[in-house]
Amino acid sequence: MDDQGSELLYRRIAADISSLIEEGALRPGDRLPSVRRTSRDRRVSVGTVLAAYLSLEKDGFVEARPKSGHFVRRRHESPTPLRRTRIKVAPARISVSTGVAALMYSLREKSVLPLGSAVLAPELLPIRALNRTLATIAREMPVRGGGYEPPPGPPSLLHQLARRSLTWGLALEEDAFITTVGATEAMHLCFRALTKPGDTVVVHSPMYFGGLQLLEELGLRVIEIPTLPGRGMDLDALRDALKKAPVRACLAIPNFDNPLGTCMSDEAKERLVRLLARHDVPLIEDDVYGDMAFDGSRPRPAKAFDRDGRVLLCGSVSKTLAAGYRVGWVVPGRYRALIERMKFSQTVATPTLPQLAVAEYLAGGGYDRHLRAVRNKLRPQVQRYREAIALAFPRGTCVSDPGGGFVLWVEMPREVDALAMQAEGLRRGVAIAPGPIFSARQRYTNCIRISCGIPWSVHVEEAIATLGEIAHAQLKAAK
């Protein structure tokens, strides 16, 4: 055979093997057939196979191990960063509840690995210590939980929240807070106080689906403002939107937003607050991830730049201590009287004993020790997930690189259908959050959110590999 024929053969062998790797049939760490076996199976010379394997090495697909053979290479380079999303800025009705229903179903199924739910695994939380504190309170104050603890909430918790506000870059008084049933009720109260059905609000996009579902239930319209990767809400797009349509409120997550994990700079937060104030638009700020910076810092909320009480700060311990305790709060600023009255009419009071237990835990210094420990665990854990996604998913997949929190946004090739992936993943025992539920217009059809709240394990590695296989199969079927 002439030289040209040999070159065509080795390139064909290299192309066949690289296709198997890209489609997930050959996975990182898998051993390739020996040179002699491939020579025999393909009926080519040993030299041709060696040339093919050398080409695959040069292209980064495989690696040679002395006396062991050739193996599919584990790519350790950083995953591709997210691309900028372009969005047509216009009011829209919201429709996310159908997609959220499948995610809610996955939470009830114990056989499904919940990579779609943004909750830390119990082993990363001080649940035992909290429960002991709660049991002690119940024993020492046996009738305390028998009555209502009306708004604004128990003085012990209000005192601890006021103390913690100093670490946020604020100096809030105890009477600035109203305790709620998680941050969801806090946001619900804010929107009830500020809007009526049919009103328009602005949100950054993609936006946490729970916030969108709340707006859908309240009959509100939404203008989606694109998020700039690594920077947060596009404030120029927000400025233009505020000029074009009457807006009643803005919902934003400036610190480690869900689902991108982006943290706005102080300059951007201050500009956001000033811009909204200029148009007399209140800001409802969700700060549930504010304490979860990987570097140990505590970024200031946008509330720190509020000069006239238009920023309503919402928070909770659901992401840091215990989701099941349902302890949250709102700092409602100028809307305090209205929201306190609405809180009483809506749920009368937040359950007493969990609030007292959280207050005691904060007072004892356990919270800060826990935060240091969990941050140290989450940073490498999130990176491990990112690398696994880069290895298992199709080429061209982009992954967010958050500075805090524990969720990842994964943007796959356009041919991949996130809702179909969700359905197939559930069938195979893995839950994810599909991109369309993070948009009022059900955008992001090729995106998913994956929670990294479960410690890394073989089970998690297999689950991500399964999701990669589903994505590869969809991509192959679309070609």
C-alpha cells in the first residue's frame, strides 16, 4: 500500500475512535484495544495503528501508559465558561409550573438521586446540633411552643439577626426584621404588598424557578433582563426596560444568584439600587446564598446601598443550616407596617420552636464554625462536579464557575433538549432541573441546573456519566 493509502487508513481509525470518545461510548479511563488487536481487527499494519494512536495522543483524546497500553484521557482543563445570553426584553406571561411539577415529583422518590434540588445533604449540615438545641428548648420551656409568636417574631432571633447584619455590611436594628416561613414567604409577602395581578415586574434571567412560580401564581407579567456571565444583571438592558414599560418591582439575587452563581460587584449593586430608585421601583432582594462565598468573604447585599427604604431584603437559613426548619426573614424598609399586617393575615406566625433553636445556635457561635467548614468542603466539591461534567458531556458544553453557593448551570449544544433529558434522567434514577423552568418564556431549552449539594461519590459520578450519555444520545439522534 502506498504512503497516501496508509495515511488515509490511520486517519480513519483515529476518527472512528475519537467519535466513540465524543459520543461517550468510550469514557475517560477506558483502555483502548491493544495495538496488535486493532491491527488484527482492522486488517491494517501495526505501524498504521500506532500512527492513529499517536494522532489521538497529540489531539488530547488518549494517553499512553508504559507497559499498560493506551487509555482515554481524563481532561482536567477547566470547563468552557458560559456564553453571553441575548434576550428580547419585553413583558411576558409566566408558565413554569408544568416543568416544576416533575422536579417536585423527584423529591418524593427516594430511589432518585436529587441533583435538581438546591439543598445541601444532611451530612454537610449541623442537623444533630440543631435538633439537640431544639429538644433542650422544648424540655426547659415545655409550653413555649403552645402559643403564637406573632410578627415580627421572637426577640431572641431578632436580636441575633441584627447582630449578624453587621457581618453583611449593614447595621440593622432588631425591629427592622420580620420573621417568615422561609425566604419564599418573605418574597410572597413583598410581592403581595407591592403588586396586583397583571402588573409587570423585572427579573434577571435565568431566574430561580421558585421566584418565577411565585410570580405566576400571583398573576404577574415579567420582563427578563439578561445576566452577564461573571457580572450579574445587565444594568444597561435594565435601564432601557425601565424607560419602555411601567414596572412595579424588581426581583434579584445579587449574591451568588441561582442558577448561575454570579456575584455582582459593590459598584454594580449600588448602580442597581440607584437606577431603580430613579424610577421609583422597589427591589426585592433574595440573599439566601450571601453567606456561602468560597473565599470566606461576606459580600454586601444591595440593601447596604439603600437610602430610602425601597430595598426589601429577604433571607433564610434554608441553604446554610436546615431547609426543614423553614426559618426566614424580611427587612421590608418603608413597607414594614403593610407587610407585618399581611404576615399576620397570611400565616399568623412562624413556628416558634425552630426560630428559638436557630437563635440559640447563632448565639453560641456554632453558625460561624459551620460556615467555615461547609465552605471548605463545597469549593472542591463544586469543582469536582464541574470537571466531571466537562468529561462526560458533549463537546461545546459550557459550565458556570460560581464563586459561592452550590449549583451549576450547564449549557449544552442546541440539539440537546433539557426537558427530554429530565424525563429520561428520572427514568434512569437521576433528577436535574431543566433550563426552561428558569425563564418566563421557557428559554434555555438546551440548559440544565445541577446541584452540587451531595458529597462526591461513585454514585454521583455514575449519575453525571448517565446524564452525559443522555446528552450524547440526543446529539447523535439529531445529526
